[in-house]
Amino acid sequence: MREQALILLDLNSQSPGNIRQILQQNSEKLNTLFWQGQDILQILNTRSFWLDQILTYAWQKWMPESDACLIAVGGYGCQRIHPSSDADILILKSADSPTLNQSIETFIAYCWDCGIKLGSSVRTLSESLYFAANDITIFTNLLNARLIIGQTSLFKQLQETILYTENLWPFKDFFEAKCVERQNRYLRYADTEYNLEPNIKDSPGGLRDIDTICWLAMRKYHEGGLEALLRHQDIPAREFQILVNGQAYLWRIRYGLHLTAKKLCDRLFFEYQESLARQFGFQDKTLNLAISSFMQQYFQTVTKIREITDMMCQHFAKTLKTPAERSPSQKLSPFCEIVDEYIEITDIHALTNPENLMQLFVFVAQHNLKGFSAEATQILSDVIQNTTIESFQNKLIADCFLNILTAPFAYQAFALMHRLGLLQIYIPEFSAIVGQMQYDLFHIYTVDAHTLLVLRNIDSFFQNTPIEKFDLLNECKNNIKHIEILRLAGFFHDIGKGQGGDHSLIGSQIVHDFCHRHQINTEAADLVAWLVQNHLLMSQTAQRKDIFDKNVIAEFAHLVQSHDRLSYLYLLTVADILATNPALWNSWRAALLQDLYKTTSSWLKTETHEQKLSVEQNAHEALQIINTECPSISSEKVNMLWQEYNQEYFMLENPASIAWQTQIILSNQEKGKSFTIALKPHWNQVGTDIFIYAPESLNLFASICATLEKIFLTIVEARINSTTNHYSLQSFVVLEISGQPIAGPQRLHEIQHALSILLTPFAQKNAPLVIPFVSRHVPRRLKYFSSAIHVKISTPLSTGKTVVEIDAPDFPGLLARIGEAFVKGEVVLHSAKINTLGNKVEDVFFVSDKLTGQPITQPERVEQLKSLIEKSIVEHCK
């Protein structure tokens, strides 16, 4: 390519501005060739070649006789420069000199003026060696050092010292440090390559995995690249070619990602996946299917890269151990043994029997092993590639699979079966969810990765791994008689996704058929199928319904039927939430599930149940509480106040809340206060209750919401009621924006003070109530999913109100914007049920027409209100 039309023009006498323009024009031509399918390595080398020319020209211009040299390091040292990558350089000088330092500053500034983004360091030889000895990142960068121009002898001193000094990061130390670095990097991505928005460089199976084994080769053999591993017979030719192709594939994605993002970006965010899928020619009936095809190719590639780089790391670890350091082998069967926590295969021919193949994974599940040795992994890859589902259809193999389900370390076996492709063969339905994307605001992993994480969570429950905010773990574990039932439910709970229809029902049928094929008894099969069909039941009940409504508990208990089922469902629900997105599991959600569990458990133990209290009973119990807690407040005063309330208030609030709110209002009225603000811990000791009693205003709800969101609070529940004397009773349950409980009297005072500033001018001086402006960064994913907004408006006869149901992304100021839309639509808000689910809300509002007080039934008014709400939300998602 360098001989083609993209060679840089003569740089002599060119100004930095002209050089910048030349570089930009040639880059645009090169980018066009990239999208046309030009070889990616040639493109990367060409970009590096151009930078070499400009830097050489600048060096000759400003530092022609200097006692220093210019060295490319890192990716630039390997001649790999992507569109938005920095060019990492080291200016190596023989000694410090004010004149030289001034020249270096001028040189670096000139390069920036020419349009080159430098990542520069300036050091003497002794400084470079000192930092390299104490920082493995610096040492690693210097392994790829390449001289551009300058004192050759100085560069050779550095290169020879780095490559050939045995006590400077000896291979054993270097290898161990790189393994720790790799493991820590994996942990940042939940040890899975199946993140929905993966990092091309750092996610498991990414470019950094290939870089790591190339660095190991450079340190061991003083020559880098995958070719060195092939020459020294560390890697078989087939695996070598897979890595070469995989590296080129990831380079292409990274190059295209930089062009699409128009900045340095190595994360495949959803918004870039769409553009890249189109640019790389992926087409399907729908855009999501095209993106899924693109991402599945990515996942298949990085899975193979991870598998091979795992093998390489095992290989190097094995070569480093002396005979004395190696653990004695432990015979497992006539065809395999354990060596250093890995299974070695001693008889390849035995694997022609599929039962022996499956038995290997039983051993992994029983013995808490790291996996298979590098040689065994290669053997298994070959064997599994030629295995069919028909060869697994006998009872002995089915029994082996069931043994995995009952073993203590089942997750490790399932993870290895998945990575090697055996799981997809043994359970063909699983292949449909491998690499399947999930386009929502909840999930951060593909369906198959999420499924395996559910199994990992279940294993952790029974290995006494502490789970934050999970107090019922031991009680539930004691109620679980068969862990294999829970694992089967976890494995199959999402297997019906992507097949059209209700994935819970589809999955229930699939697992029922599986149980029948494996001769699992009818009672256990029915329980597994029920768990799969109802795996969302507990979370939906806890988060969308009033779990202190006895009718809700009665309905839920009727579906659950027994304590055993309740425990299975509770553990499955927690494992599912934790595997969906760690951010979803917070104190509030934990408390909701725990209270639903306890309330249902009590219900199942009791033979007779009280029905939901009537309006009169609620009021009577509240009055008794007031008489007990505050006898100075007369019943007459209480009843006079309550005459102004509508019946809906007494239906929605419990007696304790009614009593608390009533006492606060009457106490403040005696003090001549025109409004009431009160705070107390919520009943579950996680949230904080905020109660406000103030004159009615169309803007009141929106203004309160905006004020609370402005001081970084998250509203998780809200209730609004109106009185006949034109006052509004508004109750909120709030958490910190982080999802944590509010802590400390100072924070409570801050909340009360902010609300007082809002309400004082309005309540005391009749000043207009202005909705505070909430200015905060809108999360990127919310912008991408801004189209996922659903507004449903109906008028059920039973309510006498118009019901507005809103499903939308959650973002700072959302409730205020909805309240503002109600004001513009000239509707009055009577009550609301706010339900925040991570980055999504499912809210219900009860409203009526401002002028008539009647439900909104005219089609044009309904459409107008719906349009106002949608427009308000979409505008603030942008």
C-alpha cells in the first residue's frame, strides 16, 4: 500500500498546518479503503509509516544533532495505529541538558501542531531502566520499542538491557505478574466475554489477551508476535491461524469503532453496534437481528481467542514448574487424572465413548478444578467438533448430566461445556440463546452469559459466599431439598427467549420435555417447569403491587402454594436479579423481596386470613393509635380533619401512616403553619418517608419531584391525594441516588430545608410555584433507549378516574417532566404509584379533567395528553 497513491507528500518547507491537512486528507482516503475491505494490517502499518515520516521530519528540523533518540513504544512500536489512538513515544536522552530539554519541548509542540496526538515520555537511560524495573506496564511498553530516528547506540543499550538482562523481570516473575493483571482485567468484566457492550481491548478474549501472549513470547524468546510462538512450537498451527484471523478481525472492529465514534473508544456501545453492523454488511429483516448477527460473530471470535490464550497461559505455567514443584498426579479414571488442579487426558481413544466425554465434566463439578490442561482442551475441542446429539442419547450419559447438577461445583462444569461447545450439542435449545443480545435497560450480558451467571450465583449460595443484603439465605437453603431442581430452573429460565411468544411458557415446556427425556420424576419435573414459568412472579409482585394488600398476598400465596416453592422461587429470583445487572440489587429491592417472602410465609402458615381492612376499619385503627400516642389530640379534631379527606386516602394508606400524618398536620395547624413537611424511616428501615401537606397547585407534584431529584434523591414510591378544602397530601418514599438508604440527621435536615425553600413563598405569600430545573447528565444508555417509551391511557369504570400508565427509561427529572405534562394537558393528578426498576420506570397515575373534574374520555383529549407526555420524556432523553 505504501507504494500506492497514499504516500505522504514531500514535507520539506511545509508548515505544521499544511502537514496536518496532508495527514487528514490521506487519512480520509485510507478510511475509504478500509470500508472497502482493504487489508487491516496494511492500513495500520500505513498510518504508522506516515507518523514515522512526520516525526522524522520534525526531529531533523528541531533536534538534528541531539544526543538522544526517538523511540516508538506500545502499539505504535508494533506499527499499529488506529484512527484515534495516541502515538506513544519515548525520547531517550543520554543526559539532562537545559538546551536539549528546550529543543524537546519545541519538538513535541511542533508534532501536536502537525496533528499528531502524542503520548510522550522523556527520560535518560538510567531513568528508563529504573522505571521499567519498578513498573511492569512501563517494562511491557519497552518490550515493543522501535527506533524511529536518533542515536542508534543509545537505543541499542536500552533494547539489549530490556531484552537480555535476566534479573530485570525474569520470565517467571513477568509471567506471574501478567497472569494477575489478566485475572484482574477479567474480574472487571464479570469474567465473561459476553458483555452486551464489550471492550474490544480489555474484555475477556479481546485484543489484550493476544497482546499478553505476544509479550510473553518477547520476554521468553526476545522476539515478539504470534509467529515467535509458532516457531518455538508453543502453539499448534491451527490455533495460530485462529489467533491471527481473530486479531485481524478485532483490529477491523476497533478501527471501524474509532471512525464511527469519531474519538478514542474501545467499548462497543449499543449506538455504535448499529452503525458498524450496517457498515460491515450485516442485514436482516429487522435492525436488531442484523446487530445480533454482527455481535454473535464477535462473541464466537473472542470465545475462541480466550480459549486459546487460556491454553497458552497454562502451557507457560507448566513449563515454568520444576519436577519438584509439580503436584503428584491423582488418578480419576482409566482415561484421565488431575495434575495441578487441571484434568489431563491419559487415553484419547477412551473419548470415542460419549459417556467418558461427559464423565470428564462430572469430575470438574465434583472436585472444584480449574478446568482442563492445555493439551486436554485441544483434544476435547477436536472430539466435541465431531460429536452429534444422537451420540448422547442414552441413559448412562443422561445420568452423568444429572450428576453434574447435584455436584457442588456445577457452574464450573457448565461454563467449560459452554466454552467448548458441548452444552449447545447436548441441549440443542441452548444454541438459540448463545450470543443472543438483550436490548433493554436491565441486562448487561447476553442470554447465555446471564444464564451461566445465574448458575454461578446458585453455587455461591450453597458455598457460604456472603451475599450483601440477603438475610434469608440460610432459611431458604434449609427449605431446599434438591439443589438440582434449582439449578435446572436457573439453566432453563430464559431458554425460551428469542423464539416469539412468552419466553417463560416456552421455557417451561422445554424444561418439561428435558425432564421427561432424563426420566426425572413427575413431581420434580412439575416443580422445575413451574419455577421456569413463574421465575418473574416474585420480582413483579414485590415491585409492582402493594405487598401489604392482603388480596395481593392471598393471590401470590395461592400461586406459590407451599413453603418449599416459596424458597425455591426466592433463591431463583435473587440469583436472576444478581445475574441481570449487579446495579439492580440494592437495599430497597432486597427489602421488598424479603417482606414479600415473610408475609407470604406467614400467610401459608395460617389457616384463616383476615380480609383487607375497610375504610371504616382503617380509620378506626388509626384513631386508636392517635389516642394512645397523643391523647391530647381530641377525636373531634381528628374527625373534623378527616371529613375533608376522600375515601381513597383511607384505602391506600395503612393505619400507622394515617395516624402519623394526622398528628403532624394537627400539630402544625395549632402552631399556625400553612404547610407540613415530615420525614421518618420507612417501615422496612431502608427507604425514608416524606409527607407533605400543602395547598393544592397544578405544579405541586412536579415541583416536589424536581426538588427531591435536584438534591440527588431517587423516588421509589409516591401517593397523592386531594382534600375538599383544596389541600394536597403527598407521600413519597426516597433513597439516595446511589440506591442506598438516607443516613444521618444532617441529610434529613438538608431534605426538609430544600422542601421548605420551595413551599414557603407559595404557601405563605401565594407566590407562583415554579418547577425547579433539574440539570444533570442523562446516562448514555437512556439516550439510546429513548424510543422505549409506552404511554397507555384508559378509564376503567371501577376507578372513576383516568388511568395513565407510563413505561419509560428513568432519568433525572422524569417525574417532574411528567407532572409538567399534566399541567400543560390541564389535568388534575389525584394519586400515583411510582415503580422504579433500575434504569426503567413503570408508573401509574390517576387523573381527571381540570375543568369538569370528570375522567378524560374524549379521543382527541386522550391523544393530546399522550402526545404531551411522550414529547416531554423524549426531549429530556436526548
